[in-house]
Amino acid sequence: MVFLHSRLQRNSMKCLIILIFFLSCATTSYAQGETESLEKDVSKKIEDSSHTNFITFAFENDSIGGGTDNNYTNGVRLTYFDINAEFPSIAHKIADYVPTFSINSTSSIYYSIGQNLYTPNDISSPVQDPNDRPWAAFLYGSIGMATLTDNHVDELEATIGFIGPMALGEPIQKFVHKSVTNSPTPNGWSNQLENELGVILSWQRRWPRAFLYETSLLTLKIAPHFGISLGNIYTYANSGLSFRISSNKARLSDAPIRVRPALPGTGFFEVTKGWGWYLFGGFEGRLIGRNIFLDGNTFEGSHNVDKLPIVGDTNLGIGIIHGRVNLSYTLTLRSKEFETQKLQELFGAASLAYRF
């Protein structure tokens, strides 16, 4: 495992160079790959379906990835997605300020609640390691909207929550370690970041059909994306590229929704007769301005480490659809986030969605 991490670390800069190249070609690729309006295609699918909403539960943990218990150690997110929702007037005003963004028959509103946990390498020590990341938890709620305009997808999301003891990281992790996984007791939560209200505003755009190749059995898509997030929890710019190979029964289905920051995906999927499947993956680079889980509290002194300005994610996953159920698994490799971090991070994500 150490050899794998070391080898992947040496390739991180190559991945970032490739990322810049693909993004510089994104506009050209989009023009060459456009075949028909994705907006019209999805609109027809929504009109033909009697199950226009879905709920998704996403669980991320390093124990189902690299088999560790540190850094970004756990994340859960529950999302209710209302397809073709009725938008309030303020949403239409916001849409007017975003170029080539429109509210139409594909536009949806989604609501999420979630919790993230971050711990240093040695969770058994009651003393904070000065060279390792702070103990921290984030309990939050989000509201967002996603829409298709011609052949690009826009996502706008607002998140508000708490870090510190109010985020309930200590009781949750201790309960899970004692009663569910029989793992070592985490003894360092007395060192966690102090209570602080957190806000994140995010916008992201991608082109799901920048490159599209279809046969009678398979569909291949390659999609560039970019975005920005602003707030006292996270501030960063992101861009990347993802791919998707699917059976034709799952050709309009999207990548699963994830705990952010992550590669994009709304979790939308088609109701199928029989089985559908898809393979997906991609990479993303983020230029980090602020990460409270490394920089420490915003308005008072706290433990912190020197973060790295560029972080990259590479992931690979598989999904299965049957009827109104969508099950997926994603493996993510995340490059080092701070200077004294020993290894890159490998974690898994399982997602279960149901349309109704």
C-alpha cells in the first residue's frame, strides 16, 4: 500500500498537467461532441416518468477504501432531489445573474443534511500532534438547484452548518467505534476546533456530452467541468474531467452525488426495466484558498497546519440500476492536503438512491 501511495504521488504533477491540457480543449471538444440537446432528451425522460423525485444516502469512509482511520475519516450525506420543482421568485432572479443559465423543465431543487469527520493519524493519543491536522467535525444542511441548459449542467448550492463540539463529531465517532466497528477509541476530541458557524456558496458547470460515442449496446461520455466555492469553511476553484461508460438502459443516468468537495454528480438516474449498469471515473484539481479543517478557526486561535495550495482527486467507480434503485461504489485517491501529511489518502464511497 505504501508503494502504491508513493508511486501515485510521483504522478500527481503529471495528472495536473494533463488536467490543464484537457480543460484548455474543453470548448473545442464540446463543439465537436454535441449531437442533440441534452436538455430536450432529459425533459422527455422526465415527462414519461411517474417517479419524479429521488432520495440518496451517501456514506464515505477510509475503512472501505484504504483501510485506515485518519484525515477525512468519515462523511455521510442524505439528499432529497425534487425533479422539475416549482421554483420561488428569488431563484429566477438568481438565474438571471448566471450567464447561459435558465430554469426550465429539467430544473430541480435538492436538500441535503450531512456530517464530516476529520482526525489526525494517531486517534488513540489524547495529545494533539503539532505536525498533524486538527480534530474537526462539520454538521451541515444544504439547499441547491441543478438545471440543464442546452448541453451543459449548472449546479448552485448554499451550505450552512457548524464545526466544533456542536457538530457532534466526538459522540458519533465514539459510538460507531464502540458499538458498530469495534475500532480503537478516539481519544483526542478534546483538541478539536472550537464552535463556529460555517457558510459555503458553490457554483459548478459541466458538459456531460462534450464527447459522446454511442452504439446499440454502450454509451461513452467524457465531460469537463469547472466551478468555484466561497466561504469560511472552504474557498477554492476547481476544474477537472470525468468519463462514463454505461449500458443503454443507464445512458442518461448521472454520477452519484457525493460529499463535497468531490467530482460532480447529481445522482439522477433512469427508472429501468431490468438491469442497467455504468462505470465512471475522472480527476479534479482544486486551487485552495481556505480549508478550515487545516487552517483552523477563522475568528480565534486554534491548531493548524500548513496546507498545500493544490489538491487533486482521482476516482473510479461502478453503479448498478434496477427499477427505481441505484447502488454505486466509488474509490477516491486524494493527494496530500498539507505539508507534513505522510501519505495521500484513499477512501471509498457507497451510495444508495431510490426514485418515487
